[in-house]
Amino acid sequence: MTANKKEMAEVKRLLPIVEPEKQDGNVEYKRQVDTSSRHNNINNGSSLANRINYRLDIGNGKCRFRLGVEEGGHHSLLDYAAMEESANVLEEIARGLNAIVLERIMIQEEVALNDDGVPILNPKTESRQIHELSAYENDYNDDEDTYGGRRRGNNEEKMDSSASLFVTEDGIPIKAKQNVFTRCDLTIRRVETHLLDHSPTSQSKQKTKGSKQHQEETKEAEKNSIPSKEPIDVNETLTSRNIRVAVVGNVDAGKSTMIGTLTTSLLDDGRGKCRTSIMKHRHEIESGRTSTASTHLMGFRSSGQPIATRDTARTNRCKSEDEVARESYRIVTLMDLAGHEKYLKTTIHGVSSGMADYALILVNSRHPPTHMTQHHLNLCCSFGIPIIVVFTKMDGCPEHAYKTCKKEVVKLLRGPDVGKKPYAVRNEKDVETVLGRLHDLTPLMETSCVTGQGIDLLQKMLFALPKRRRHEKKVNRPFEFLVEDIFNVPGVGGVVSGFVNAGELTVGANAHVYVGPTDDGSFLKTVAKSAHIARINTSHVTSGQSACLAFGLNKEMRKKLRRGMVVLKESPTSTREFDAEICVLKGEGTTIRRSYQAYVHILNVRQSAFARDIEIVNNGVAGLPIPSKKNNSKNEDKNVIVLRPGSRAKVRFEFAQRPEYLRTGMRMLFRDGRVRGVGIITGVPNAVPVTVTSK
């Protein structure tokens, strides 16, 4: 007499084998893997692939899957055939995620049938554990595979169909009958693909571990104290080897097309093929005009070879940011900014808050540079960002048009507003020449996204650029996260994306943070539940990373979130006034006096502000009235003080709308249409601790 399905379902809840599953651990329980999941490995978009990635991220690249086990830790009562098929499918999906199965263990005889055919825990015999070999050949080594044993051969494993037994190389039979309940444990590890040597070498030239040549090289390495290669963490790649490059230029310069060509390593067709692959909104694709600031990752291997995000064989398959980050040794973050005059304020904010190490100024070689190109040059130079000028659309460009364009660009670079020396880059030797002198030299490069002219040289230039901003030196400072965007994710809650400007944070149930300031100047006290870096789940964020944080806020408090806020761990303050030492840029004439109103950019803060008090730093500058010694009235002196291009002064500003979080040392930019001046915050007089609203 055998048990029916209803009895079997009841028995499952009575046979605990292991502890219940933990949601925040690196161990996943699955009853069985559907064979249809095998086809989802192509786009890595299946829920199972996401679960593998999630568990690998929590386990720092290593996780464990228990097949044949319920979430409560009970036995699923499945046979060996179902476990073998599930393990094969799971292993295939893992390999598509740059992961390998280190160990596969089949566990049997934990459950037996009683006289009535009802499964019970086996009290007589201990469970049998059989260590199996992988079902797939190893791609990384020819002698020993990474699964802990030799590759599968015809003489090592045989299937005896008549006896329904599976015989392994050590002679241990695995019962494959239906009533022998089996479960499987798989240990999965992610492979750091940028550490692999992809150079083709024949088997005859390979160096075995015990060969004489290998022993000699080992002794030589020990003699010279050559350190061995250690695995490189993805967090380190996204922090210390991440170069942020702002891409700016006029509306017809081809910025989005250039970024699409660099990231995908595919040439453009001249009709917007590359730019449509990176644009975010439908109206941008239809008009061909970028209106928002977006970031795109470009990965390099240690050899300098770029990692293409789009597969040449399957053009509809595009790698996600986490795949690019895991495969890369060095990352270049390309920030696509708008070029049209209508979106100039968006571009200014992108340069102000983007923490760019360098800037690519793209110029259409077929037309002379416009006034927008000049504004972009002045904008980057006012923030002290080294620039690289790239001439685009060189294919089919008339020679006289290019000469005229280049002549005008050189004139702009040598002007008093920029003060740079142009240097034409034509080969790799020129790249090495300009790398150490980017503070006074401006490389000029010629490219074409249609023919590929100069693209390889530009990629080598981007790979060789040294990191300019050292955010890792600010790890010991208090945690400071600049909020750039707000999201409401179903099932998660309030999520903010931005940049970690200082300090570090470990998320979790005890990660109490302050978010603000709100419109009334108060801060919201909440918990940072989880974090993502380049779509990779992480428990720790540090300065220099672009990350997303998920908060435990209720519906009413989520409505108070806005762009321009900060996330702090301690001492939240807000102020409406601040002191700054400013310099009025030369160019279009403007007069600044008391009560002058301008739009202020301070990192991620954007708001109108009034000039309350003005104190001249350099009296006697041309165009500035020198206060009369006969007039001792302080108020009258303030009323007559005016600032003109080239002036330097100390000014006290007051925000017009709401308080903001500020600290000394922040760089600011103010404008009233065009960029008028830059400065540095020297003091925050009324920054006092504010009230905190708990969730």
C-alpha cells in the first residue's frame, strides 16, 4: 500500500532535514528547477538567474543551493532523476552568469518508507553523500577542472540501465530508483573573468605544474619576491579604478553616438544606430536630442582591451551594468550631457554634481564651433576639469571645413578664458606625452563613429587616464551621500540614487541615517535597508561610489524626498545663509551688487539665492569703485559696491526657497542665464542642529 499525493504533501511538513531558509543569507532552497529555465539563460532575465546573482552578491561571490528542500527546511521527497536534471539546469544558468559549480553532492537515505509506504526519517542508516563531477566540461583548464575532479570520460562513469544504478569512478553506486528520495547541494562561485588569460596557447607549450620550466619560474619568482595575483573585488574596481568622464559639446557633435560606439564597440550606421542603444526616453530617440543626464559604464580588461556591452552575434543581447563591472579591471563612467542651449542648466548641474575627473569636448568637424562649445569649455575650466577635444564626423568632411573648425577651436583654447595649449594626438606615443601634462595641454583627436577612425586611439587614451579625484582619502570622514534621483520601487519602498561623497556605510537593520533637509529644514530619521552598486547588491558602500540606497520610510515620509538632499549618519544641520569667496568670470558684462539674485549650483544643490552682503577682496581692480575714505558709513559703502568681470569678493548668500545642507570647502557656481562666476564656500554661519522626524 502506497501513500497518495495528499498524504505525501502532509508528510513533507513533518520531515525537517535542515534549518529553515534565511532571506539575508547566501543559501537558497529550491524544491525543483523547471527545465524551461534552461532557455532563459540567454538573456539572464529569469527569476532563477536573479536569485543566483542575489545570493552570490550576499556571499561575496560564493553561494550554496539546496535542491529538493522546502523553504521550511523539509525534504521535498523527489527522486535522483529529478535532482540530476535540476542540478544540470542550475549549473548551466550559473555558467551563463560567469559562475561555476565547485561541488555537487547528492544526499540519499535520509528518508525511508515504512511498511505502509509512508515516508519517515530513516532511524537506522546515516545519510549517504556522493560527491559527483560536473555535467559540463571545464573551459578554463585542460588538466584539472574547477569542480574538484577530473573531466568526465567514457571509462570513468557508466550508466547501467538494466540495474538502474549509476556507477562512479570510485565504485559507489547511486540508487536511481523512484522510491529512493534524494536531495542535492551545489556550491557556486563567481569567476572574475578579468583575471583570466585569454591569450591562445597550444597544449604543447602549456606549462604543467610539475614541469621543469614551471619549477624554474617558481624559484625565480620567490627569489625576486614577485607577489602572486590576488582576486580583485568588484567594489575596488568601482571605486579606486573608476574614472568619471563628462561628455559635452554642441547639439550636433554626436555625443550619444560616441558613447554608444565606445561602450558597444560597434560602428554606427550614420542613421542613429548607436545613440538609440543608450538613450533613456522615447522623445530622445525620436528627436535625436539628449535632454537628460545619464551615465554609462565602459569596461576594460587589464590588457587595455575594451569590453563590448553588445554581442556581435546577437545584436539584441546587451550586457547589463553588473556584468560589465564584474568583467572589468578598470571602469570608465561616461556621463552623457545635453548639448542644446535649451538644456544648458541641466548640463551645468551634471558637470557641477558629476564629480568628473575629465571632460570630453566633442566638436563637429564639419562646422566651426558655436557659442555653446565656448560655454562648455568655460564651464569645465571653471571647475578645474582637464579637457580633451574630440573632432567627430571626420568621414566625408571637406578638408577646408576641418581646417577652419580646428583653427577656431585652437583660438578658443588659447584665449584668456581657457588658457590651454592644444596638442594633436595621432599615435600612442602622443598619448603617453600628454598624460602627465593635462593641466596645461589639451589633446586634439580626430574620430569617426562610422568608419572607426581614431576610436581605438581614443579608447587607449581613456584606459590610460590616471584617476584625478582621490575619494578613498575621505573614507575616515563622516558619511555623506548626495541624492541625485528618487524612486518608488514596488515591494521595496523609497529608493534614492546618488554619489557617496565621503565616509562609508554598512546597510542593515542597524544602519540608522538622516535624510534631508526637507522643506522646513528638518531631517528624516530612517534605516538604510539595502544598497546597490552598478545593480550589484552590496552591504557596504564607501566614498567614491555611485550607489542606490533603500530606506524604510512610510508613504507620507516618502513624499518629502526630493533631489538635492543628503544622507548623513550623524550631526544633521541645515542653513539658509552661507559665506563664499567668489570670482566673476570674464566674458559677457554683468553687474553684481547687493540684492543680486542668481541660481546657485553647489554639488547636487540647485536653488536661487540673494547676495545679502558684499566685501571686496581686491580693491582697485579695473571697473571697481574704490570706497572713499571720507565716507565712513558702512551701509553706504555696501550700497555702492559693485562687481564686474574679473572681480573677487566675499559674499553672503541667502537661499530663497528652503534651507540646505552645506559645509565649508564646497565648490559653487552661480548664474542668471549664463554662467557668471564660481567660488568656494568659506563659512556657514547659521548651521545649527535641526529637528529630526522619526519614521
